[in-house]
Amino acid sequence: MKVGVIHFAVSDIQRALDFYVGKLGLAQKKFLPHLKNAWAELDGGTVTIGIQEVKEKFKGEIPAWRGAMISFEVDNIETTQAELKKKGVHFVSGIKVFEEVKVARFNDPDGNPLEIHEWI
């Protein structure tokens, strides 16, 4: 398992890209504007920064904390989730499929949100 991306929910992906690329000078690695909730990845040096546009009609998918989340990239989400459960990790969601990625969320002991993901 490795940190695959730290991501933020945003209301306007183009405005966010203008900020992160245009003002901060980060390089754009991936852009998936065709997704229901458009997704982009930026080169943060040693970490990838993800931004996901969450439109009004998809507000139920905006994280309540409105902050960052560490997402660990795994090769097989089902196997990894089973291994973590055996170690006592409690998942707050089952495996969800969002167009091109599978995601399962859990919290650290202080309630900070974490997830594992597998690109499909």
C-alpha cells in the first residue's frame, strides 16, 4: 500500500485548476472532465494532489469535513480491505464504484478520514 493521492472536494474544477496550476504552478497529471464528478490530479512533488468537482446534485458525496483525505492506492481493493478488517480496521463504507475507481473509506483512531482506492 502507498499513498496514492490526497484529495479535496471542490465546487468548480476549472477554478481549482486555475488556482493550483495557474497560481501555485503545479503540473497537471490527469484530468477526467467526463466523469459525473470531474477529477484532476496534480503533481505535488512527493505526493499527488487530487481535486474532485462535486456539483449541487451530488452534494451527498461531498465529505462532511470539507478537508483533505489521504487515499491509499492498492492493487486489489477487495483483498486489501479484507486484510485490514482482520487487523481490526473498521470501514465506514463498503466498496463503492465511482466510474473509474473503487473506493472504501475508514477512519484513523481520532476520526480522521482515510480511504483505499483501486483504479479500474
